[in-house]
Amino acid sequence: AATAAAAAATTTAGASARRAATGGQPQDSAAAAAFPSAVDPLLSAADQAGGGALAATFSPVSSAVRPRGVVETGSLLEDENGRWRLGSVHRLNGGGSAMSVRSNNDRRPPEGRTHSPTGAINIPKGPAGDRNTMEVNPIFRDVESANSRPPPNQADAWADMPGYELASGLHREDYTAETRQPMKKRQVWWLQMQGWILALAIGACSSLSGGFIDVLVNALSSTRFGWCSDTPFAKESSCNIDSWQAWGTGSKGFLINVGLGTLMATASATLVFCFAKAAAGSGIPEVKTILGGFVMPDVVSLRTLVVKIPGLALSVAAGMSLGKEGPLVHVAVCWAQLLSGTFEQFSDESRRRELISAAAAAGVSTAFGAPLGGILFSLEEVSSIFPMKTLLRSFAAAVTAALVLSLIRGSREGLTLFSVHYDQSAHPFEHIIFALLGVFGGLIGTLFNFLNVRLTAFRMTPGYKRYSNGIIEVTVIALVTLLSSWPLLSTRLLSSDVIHALFEPCGSDQRAPTALNRQLGLCSADGYAPISAELVRTLLFAGAIRLFQTTLTFGTACPAGLFVPSIFVGAALGRCAGLGMAELNDKLHIMPGVEVLPGVYAMVGASAVLGGVCRVTISLVAIMLELTGSMTYIVPFMVATLIAKIVGDTMNEGIYDLYIVLKGYPFLHEEVEVSFDERCCDIMESRLICLDLVLEPRVSDLREMMEAYEYRGFPVVNNGRFIGYAKRTSLMAFIQHVQDGIVRLGLATFSSSQDEQASVPITLDVLLPYVDTTVMRMVPDTSLAQAHKVFKQLGVQNIFVVGSRPHDSTQDVLQGLLSKKKFLLALKSGAVGHRPNTSTSNDFRAPRAARTIVSWLQRGQQTQEQHEDATDLLGSHPTRDVERQPLAHS
């Protein structure tokens, strides 16, 4: 094609192309001779074919005349209407350059030069109506204007023109110049099925992990109370009466119980502290941060998963005041991260977050046997964006987790964790007591959040870390917990068994009381036990002890959740309220003919305290309904949960939001009372390290740039014009593919050596498959209110600020970057945003969560290197404070 074009070229057209190539400036004869001869004929042919309406403009790198063979890639083409397109320039082995021209002779073009929907420039040629399509990159396709839309009679002809087919979630390597045809229906079907396959696999793996943890907890916890000679490591309820050898309640039983429990807690902390510190805690704050748009690879790594499962089983079996429900959500998210590598389309972070949302639903379904509650929990508490597709996949994952869990537990145990049966509806007067339980639940949750956050902030101070580490701390807390739990049977046993006993009814009309109900003094042989002040004091003391233990435990270096301890505290409080109402009703006949059921008050109290701690509403009601299997008391659950949230929100935030602020995670909360007058250009980062293709970087230059700067990625520009964002991993893969011969630079043959390939400049066509061109872009004058919505609702990490160049009206020029971390810091520091009706224009106070802990955090510099990998978005080693350099090029 180049030879044919050269034969038709004229000297005059070549001179005009050379003038256009230097920005319209005149050239002397020497400079004209130095210009690549391979380009002139082709430009001349294009100039003739377009009737002089097309000119090629090459932006010079410097004022000096470009030497022979140096032509920048991705040159801009301008039509008569002033619209710019990007042409493809391929490097020739002989030092020259030629534009890639593709001919389509099977379709008749429209009259005149037109603009195709694929982003190509169509040039009519010859009387026969043949046209040459000069290919351009589709990412520079401008918004269609009225004069660029095809007439209605040409829409059908243009619809099937060949072009790039960039399917969502696929790497562009699958759609190179050789495979530009649309995918077949079978391929589309398979791509759609991959998400459903992973959702089902995540649900199954989550349930299998939960079942394995249950087996370990039952086996290890039983050794603290006795030994089954027939079936070692079996629970007392699963062992024959004659085969069970209890350690007793004397000194022998006390030493074995406390000693084994302390050893298990120490082993759990050792696993976490030595192998995976990210496995500590519940993991829900980290999951919320990830779904908010930040990358925390250590939190969801395989190492964290391997440590989290046995560490959680050991800490629960040790008898510490914690639960396994929150950490099971973290385990499910780790499975989602691990399984997402099965299919290539889910290597993209946005697609992976869909699986993480589904994994959160599967984790709650595994923990409580509540699939609907899990879906609502993922929607309400952890997910920042929850489209319909994510909802359906969450539904599939939660249902799969529930089905596998029912197969593991069998029909005898059932699916729900605390299954009870009540058929008596609540009296209208009882709703007043349920509302009071909501008030007390909100106050207790506020108190717990207040004390626990301050204690955790104190643990993060350098002075405390200097004299203590995570293993010693967990060992001491476990010893204190076991010693304080020994006097009472309700605190000595596992919390889940005691909670079930508090929820259960007593009486022959419901079901026969269990042995544990009678041991706890809740029931007698034929019904409810007589109400006594000693029973009420015991329940209140047990709830207070558990609240104190949970305050010490949550936030330590061991896997720990707070669902079960919060439910325990609320159930004890609610049972006391139920006993008091039963006594008042017997004496004062407040509700004549109505039997007060203390177990119902225990369930409502549990919902109130858990709502006061976590500040969840809809999902909590659904979880409690599925958890207890009692659909009769949906209104009491709703009343108590809603009031608990209202009372708690007037004082502080939920525990997960407080921990996000405490640990410094860059999570953007919903600021409903803040308005913005600033623009993106006011706080953007303007000093960036960019990869500029106009300087023709080589593979060796790219390797040196990655060694010099340890950022996670680099903006890719072409003479300042923004192309996309190349991640560090993608650039490393590009270098490896060049070395392996998978990617050929320029028009090099397959016999070219690696040294020859390393010396060939990198062109845009070759690098484009490794560049993310779908990043969020905004103009500099965009309001920060719009940026806030994008950060919050779309979960993006960066917004690239692009605009026009004043002196030549070049569009899409990279001017800066606005990261979510930068926006969050500016918002909380008061630099941007203000509240209505304030005396100063930009006086913005930090959220209550930050103000409640700022006094502790100001006592010293905090060493949070293990968490700051989520706060620096450009650094591959974010703990280093790498200084932003001026606009530089490789």
C-alpha cells in the first residue's frame, strides 16, 4: 500500500505535508531532506484523496529539526471542521515510518469525507468509490455532534463496520488488530456464566469453611470441660452419659479450663501476629474499605485466609468474649479474592468488588443461617454500590451457602442458629417495653463504642507498643476473661449455647425445657422457674461481665467478632425485662389474660443491643427473624432496632465506622450536611510522573522508570494528551511479553533478538492493550460535589483531571489527578466543604468519629505501616513518602 501511494504522490503535496508536519513553520532544504521519506508519499496520497481537506500535524519534541527516522507515534490528524483524531504510526526497520492504512472495497462510502462510528477517518478515493480507512484509537472518539451523525439510510450500513469490540471486563489483548470481530453468542454466554459460577463457588467455599470452623470449635472447646472416652473431642451432648468424664467444678476443672483456654488464645494470637496481622479483628471495616474503592491486598490474601480459619477456631474455643460471625464474612471475602483469579475478566478491581459484595452475603448466611439477612447486610452495611447484577449474584451466593450449610448440619440441627417457636402475638402495651429496650440498647452500644475505641486508640500509641505486643496482650486478656467467667455458669459456657437457652420458652405447651435451661435457673421441670431477685441479679451480672470482656477483647491481635457477645448482653438484659414484666403482670394485671414470655424480650433485647453497637437496621431485623425462626415478632424487632439506632447516632457512630477512622482507612462516608464550593483543580495533584509516548520510550527506558519510581501505576500521555492509566503490574507484564516474544514492537520480524526489540521505541498500538483507558475523567472546573458523588457511588480510586491547552486548543490534556485519599484528607481537615448556617465560609469540623479519638491520636505518631497500603494510591510501596516530581517523561 505504501508503494502504491508513493507512486501516486506529487512533490507539491509532499511539501504541504512537510509544512503541516512542522506545525506550519517553513523548512529549509536540509530539514526537508531529513524528514522521513516513507511518510511523504502516503500523506500526499491522503491529501490528494481528501481533496486537500486533510492535513497531518506532528508536534515536534524540541525546536531542533528531527533527525531521520524519528517520527512520534500516535500522530494527530485534523479535518476541515477542526476535529482531531489519532493516527497509527508504525516503526519500520529501515528507519522510516508509515501510517497504517486499511482498505475496505466491499462497501460504498457516503458522499464526501465522513466520520465512521468506529472512530476511523474515512477518505473517499477514486471514481470507483473505494475508500481507505485510516485507523485511529477509539478512546479519542469525541462526543457525536449533530453534523457528525450519519443519515438514517446509512445507519444500517455503518453498524456492521469492523472495529474494536471492547467487551466489559476483558483485557484488550483479546481484541488486537487480528481479532476485531464481535464475540459470538457462545462466548458472550460463557462470559456471563463465569460470574454465576464464581458466586456459587464462593457460597460453597464459605459454608465449607464455616462447617470446618464449627467442627474445630466443638472439638477444642469440649476438652476444657471434659473428655469423651468413646468418641474423643466430642461434645458432652454428643457423647454417651457413661462415656463422658467431666473435669468437674473444683480446682482440677478450674485449672484445666483456664489453662487450656489461655493456651488456645495464645496460639491464635501467635498465628496472627507472626504470619498474617491482617487476620486480626472481624475484618468488616476492611471489607467496607475495599468495597469503597481501595485496594488492600494483604487483607484478602491467601495467607490471611489460611491463618484466619484456625485462628478463629482457636479464639472461639478458648472461651474468649467474641464471636465468629463477623470474621466469617472476612473469610468469604478472602475466598472471593482467591477464586476471582480463575477467570480473567475478574482481575479488574471493579468486577472483583461485585464478587466481594456477594461474598459478604454468603458470609452472613454461613454465620447465622440467614441468606436474606446476608443479602441485606451486604447492601446496607458493607457495599458502596449495589446494582441489580450484584444483588442477583449475592442472592445466588447466599442461597448456596445456606444449602451447603444445611447439608453439613443435617436435618436434626436445622439451618438457623437459635431456632425457637412462639405463636403468641405481642400485646400493644408490650411495645412500650420493647421501645425502652431499644433505648437501653442504644445507650449500651454507645457506651461500648466509646470505651472500646478509646482503648484501641491507646493500644496504638507508641508508648504502649513499646512495652507490649499482640501475643502478650491476648494472653493476658484471655486469662482475665476465663478467670472472670468461671464463677457463673452462664459466662463459663460457650456464648452461643447460653443465648439459645435465653431465647427458648419454658412450658409443656411450647416444648420441654432443656437441661441447660434448668441448670441456668430459667426453667423448672414443668414450666418457668419462679421469678427471684437472685436470678435477675445473675443475668444482669452476666451481661455486665460479658460487656466488660468484649470491650477488652475486640480490637486485639486475634480474629474476633462482636455479634455473639452483643446478642448475649442484649439477651440477658431482655430476659431480665421479661421477668420483671411477668412479675408486674401477675401482681397488677396490666395485661389480663396475656402470658408474658421472657424469651421474646430476650430476643428483642438482643436485637436492640446489636443495633446500638453496629447501627444496622433492616438487615438486622431480617437476621433476627431468620436466626430465631420466629416471624411473629417482626414489629417488636423493628421498633427496638430503629430506636437503638436513633439513640446511638445522637452520640457517636457505629463500631465499624469508628474503626475505619481509627485505623486511618481512606473510606468516604456520606456527608449529607456538607456542601462544596470548590473545584477539582483546587485540590488536585498536578506534579505527576507520566509515561509520554511522544518521546518514544524503549523497553529499557520503561524498566529504568519503574526502578526509579515505586508507584503502583503511571498516567500514559502523548505529548500531554491523556491516554489512560497503566498499572505497574501491567507494565511489568508488557516488559515480560516483549522479552518472551509474545509482543513484537514495530514491524520487527520473529527473528529479531531481544536486544533489537529493546531498542525499538514503544508505540501506542503496542502499549494500548496494557493501558486502562476507561478511567474516570473530569474537567478542572468540575465541582467537588460531583467528585464526591463519583467517589462515593462508583467506588473509583482516582479521577484524572483533563482539559484543553490554551495556546493550541488541544483537548484531553492531562492537568492533574484527584485521588480519593486526597479528597478525604482535604474534607476532614476543613480545607474544602462547609456546613450550612456556619459563620465562616469554609469552616468544616471533622466527623464525630474523628473528634472522639483525636485526643488519643495526638499523643504520638502512630505506626500503621500494615494499614497504609490502602491510603497511597500511586505507590507500590505506599508506606514510603515518595515526593511527587514535576511533570516528567520516560
